[in-house]
Amino acid sequence: MLPRELGDDARLVRHNPAAVQMPRIYATVALSVGATIELPSASAHHVREALRLRVGDTLTVFNGHGGEFRCRVTTITRQTVAVRIAEFTAIERESPLTITLAQGISRGEKMDYTLQKAVELGVTRLVPLTSARSQIKLDAERAARRMEHWRGIITHACAQCGRNRVPEMLAPMTVAEFVAMDTATTRLTLAPGSATTLASLAKPELSASLVVGPEGGLSANELTVLEAHAYQGVRLGPRVLRTETAALVALATLQAVAGDLC
């Protein structure tokens, strides 16, 4: 049901591909129909320098709390960008399957690519895993910087693909820490040597978690921990896929059989 205060300006839409083509930005501000607001500095910079919008142009703004707002640019200066919020659309593009991706931290652009495409594929929660075989070791300061960078990757991916709810991004943790907090009804880990294929499993219901190792794979101890917590090892065909490829193939397969792809 739509919020009562939105009145005639709110429209409930199941799917509108054309709306996704309008420039979209994420802004961590309160949004309400009829208000004129100044965009946060990062969002304003994107509107001004990347999108190169002008006064009178329209764009879509979302704040991650659901739905999206059609806005018109009213002011652009070197310091600020202001928009007037014209209309709210209660549209969601989330998958019916809740998916958590626990991804072994990989190097540089590989991790960025995995996170970006996982968002496009509808993942609900992202967990960077620090593994015994990870080539990337993060101290507290580096982890904080990477988290800020990764959150930027995620919100930009949401803007691009039309999602109005930003996936949860948890702080880096070990495999043991992850399994202790995981509540998914279907628990999977990619294991190239497994006799079980992902496609042969029963259709996941409600929620699924997927553990993917880093470039060097998961250690024997980590695999033992996962097995002890009822994670099913699965393979993705006869070839060994790179970590960034494997995660995305598995996510696409899960969404095809139990989510919203195909």
C-alpha cells in the first residue's frame, strides 16, 4: 500500500523499463513529493560533471528505502545542485529469492567487478570474506577505505540497473564468522571437485547463501567448517572458473531457477 501522504502524486508500477533509462542517482537524504532539496555533494558532483544535466532536466532519485522519485533540476552552481521532487513511483525490482554472496576478497578490479555484477543480478547481501588463501590482506585502515569504495560500487550499480533498494554490505569477516551468523535456508559453497552440480539441486526457497573462495580457493580447514554447518558443495560444470566468473555464473543460475531471471 502506498503511503497516504503521497496522494495523487504517487503511482504504483510493477515494471517500467523506460523509467530506468532516465538518469538515476542515489542520494542519502529524505525525499518527499513537492519538496525542493539540495543534493549531497557527491550526488551533486555526479549530476553536474558526469551526467552534465542542466536546469529543467529531469532525473530519478532514490534513497534506498524503496520506490523512486522523479525530479526536475532547479538550480546548478559550482557548489550545489537543487531539485524539485515531482512524483513518487512505488516500483521495486527486487528478486523474490533473498541471496547472500559471501565472496573471498580478490584483487583490485576483480572484486569491484564481482560486486557490481552481483548487484545487477539481484543479490540481497554482500559479505567480503578474508580467507587463509586470500592474496589481499586488509588492516583496519585499509578495510575501512575498501568498504567505502565498495559501497560506492554498489550504489552506482543500483543506479545503473534500476534497483531502489541498496544491498546490505557487511564488513570483511572470516568464513567461521560468516557461518555463525548465516540464517539462509539453502547454503551453498562452490567446490570444483564436487560430484554435485548446482543445477541438480532442489529449487531454493526463500533464501540462499553462496560462499565463493578467493583466487587460491578455500583452504581445507575452511571447507571443513562449511561442511560442519550444512553447506552443500557444488560445481559449475566441467571447467574451473575464476573466482569473479564463478560467483556470477552461480548467482545467475540461482536467479534463473528460483528468482526472477528468464
